[in-house]
Amino acid sequence: MNNDKIYGLAKVGEFLFDFLAQAPDNYNATQQSFANVLKQSKVENPWFDEPNMRFALNTWAQLLNVEAIKAWLAKYSFQNSGKKVGLILAGNIPMVGWHDVMSVILSDNIPMIKLSSKDRLVIPFLLNLWKEFSNDSVQYELVERLENFDAVIATGSNNTARYLEYYFKDKSAIIRKNRTSLAVLSGDETDEELQKLADDIFIYYGLGCRNVTRLLIPENFKLDRLFENFLNYQNIINHNKYANNYDYNRAVYLLNQDQFWDNNFVMLKQDDKLFSPLSVLHFSRYKTLEDISDFIKENENEIQTIVTNMDLEFESIKLGMAQQPALDTYADNVDTMAFLCAL
């Protein structure tokens, strides 16, 4: 492993810290260029507003330090290098493809990056910085079409995944599908803990695979407690695209005479399905821990993460931590770095 890459990546983390801490009037030339990139990103994708962009950047700033990067890489043995790895990136939340890009480069391979049209500016800017900070040891290609590659990592919908699995059937590949996240409540949560659950639900407007779209709650749990503790996110309805989803889904439920609970910015609907539409949370009530276990086992291939403060038999994280994955947390629970080491 070239240490220049590690120290250069840590400098990217420092750049993000400094940028987020700096007042706009005091930006240097590079910071101003980055601010312009963020503004243009919002123009091209209205979901990428300033609070969500800054949250994503701060998350990466916290992770990208020399100690954390070295601890992560120490778990792997890098035998091969110089492989060309095609990356088809998603664009549902800011910088969602950065982990794949970073993994390929740190494994001493070369990413051939097909950016999402929804997130095409921030990653190239930070890659250019990383290359500059690492004495040009970082190699990558930005491509419109994947050709002459050794392996591929692609992220798409379930329908897209079927096509990709066929198209790349002769290549080493990770093909990711739709996933979402689940919260399991005991009923003993404090208001503060339920407000942390709201973060898991509403950050990024609920568009990420780590966003909670499904709740398991005890039989006697009062739904009012959720609505009361979601109020920090009441202004989410002022986002035009979110409001359009809310209005559409509410109209459908009214026309179908479906039962739902509404607080004017999010709806709760009792439904067995894991995935819920944007602006809606599905929930069901459980009687026993066995009910929880049965639901998780039935849906485990579509669950990205489980958030709970309960002691379950399944791997889980605490409420409020869904959007703060560690460096060794992998999409679809497939170890990307192990895959790259085995090429």
C-alpha cells in the first residue's frame, strides 16, 4: 500500500473539516471552487440541498483520518494491483459512491467510474484533490461507457440488477439491489431516543438504503409519541419534491379509503411490506420477540441495517446511527475490500 494515498486521503478529510468550519466570506480559492460545485449540484439535483450535503461531507470528514484508514486497511492482505474495476455509481444521496471509489484506489487498483447523472460533480472534485495531495499516486478514469475492465461493482434497482447480472455474467462482480432499513422499538425509548430515530428516517429525505422505512413496534405503543418526536423535521414538507410525494401518496390513500395516520409531513400506515413510499412509514405491531425474529429472517435479503436499542439476536446499531456507517460498513453487507483483494 502506497502511504501517499492514505495521507492524501486524510488531507481530503482535513479539507472537508476546514471547509465546513469556514465562513463563506473567508473561503480560499479552492474552498470557493468547492462551494460553487455544491451549488451546481443542488441545481442539477434538488434533493442535494445544503443541509444534506453538509451532513454527508461532515460524515466523511469524521472518517477520513490516517488512524481510521490504516485500521481499516490492516484487516486485508493486498496481493494484486493494477486491475481495472468498473464502477457504476448510484446518485440517490450525496457521495453514495465515494466508498466504492475509495476502496478500489486504496486496494491499489484503478477505478473506471461511471458517475450518476444525479451526482456528477462532488466526487470528481474530491478525487482531483486526493490526487494532488498524494503526489499523483492516485489513478482513476471517469468514463461514459465501461470497456476493457477486469471486474465491476454496480448499484441499481432490482430491475436494473437483473440486467447487470446478465450483462456482467462473465466478470467478477458485485451487483447491488434495492435495500432499506428497519427500526425495532421496545416501547421504553425516551423522547431523545425517538428524536434520534427521526434522524434515521428523515436525513436525506429518506432516499438512502440506510434510511428507516419500516417500524416494528409493541402492541401498546402510542403512535402520537412518534409524531411528537418527529417535529424537528416538520420543515421537510417545504421541499417541493418531498411535498409532491407526500401529496400524491396521501391522495392515493384517501381515494382507496386506506387507514393511515398523518401529521402533515409524514404518514404512518400499518402494512406488512418492508419498503414504503417516500413520505410514508410502514409499521406493524409485534407480540413476542419471535415475531421480530420471523419478520427479520423473512426480509433479511432486503434489509440494509437494523436500528434498535434492544438486545436482539441480529446485528444492529443504536437509534440515530443509521447514517453514520464506519469505513468497514459495506453496502448490502458484501465486503467490497475482500472482493477487491481476491481479484
